[in-house]
Amino acid sequence: MEIPIPPKFESIFRVCFVLIFVGGFSAFLIGHAIEGLHDENVLVQEFVASADNLQINFEKSLSMYTENTQASMDYLNQLRPADENAYIQFISAVENLGQTQALPLTLQTIDEGGVITDDTGSHYIDYKIQFYGRDEQVPLFLTALEQLPYFTRVMDIHYQSFEFFSSSKDADTPNIVLTVRLYVK
């Protein structure tokens, strides 16, 4: 014998069945999302563990870099002459360099005011070096100039070829003009 279910209870059972289905489906989705979050949490923990090691390595690298930078700065400061006697030694060294390469050169400061300070606070003196020579003598001279124990920078090179000289009297005028910056203290 079958007991009839009143329509009121039948609709309650249907609603309950739908709610159970929705609840089960929601529990499945939430469980899947929690599993994904757990996997992401594991990845984040591994990343944090490697980042701790990275922080130590970064600090070590930074300290090594700054130590080398300080050593470089100290070396460059040693290459900067501090007074007029040292400037004169630089001029003598460049003139001796010209003599060893058989270049009759002239050297003069560009600015009569002496030491100039730029926007970065660096102090320097610009020199103009002039001589008469062939184009292959320029890199030889620059290489030898670079080997001098001074902090210098070539700012400009002007070379005029022999074929552009109009007469033999022009042959005595310098055809190579270099602008060299000597950094000083």
C-alpha cells in the first residue's frame, strides 16, 4: 500500500532536492577552488623560501659591487691632479709623449680661468693639443695618451688631410687638433 504524499510535501521535497543538488555542486566548486588555493599557497611558500636566499645573494652582490665601485673611485681620484704642480707634470708628460713620437706639438689651456666645475660637480681643465702629422699617428698618440696616469677624456678630434693644404707654407701649420679634458681635484 502506497501512502499518497500531499502536494505540499511534494513541493517541499523538490525544493529540498534542488537545494541539496545546489549545495553539493557548490561544495564541489568550493573544494576545487580550495585545492587550487592550496597549490598556489605551496608555490608562494617555495617562492618565499627562494626569495629569502635571493635577498642574501642580492645583499652580498650589492656589497661586492659597492666595494669594487669604491676601489674604482679611489683609483680615479688618484689619477686626478690636485694642484698646479701636478697640472704642470701633466703638460710635461704630454709634451714628452709628443717628443717620443716625433710630433712637434703645442699644448695650451682652452679656458684662461683654469679649473672649471660642471653640473655634476666634477672639476676639469680643457687643453688643446695641436700637431702636424699623418692620420695613422692620431690613434698611436691617443693610445699613448690613454696610458698616462691621468684621468682624461678626449672631447674633440679635428683632422685635416694633407691633400687639402693649398700651399707648402700651410704644411707647417697643425693639421691635427685634439681637445682633451683633464679631470682634477
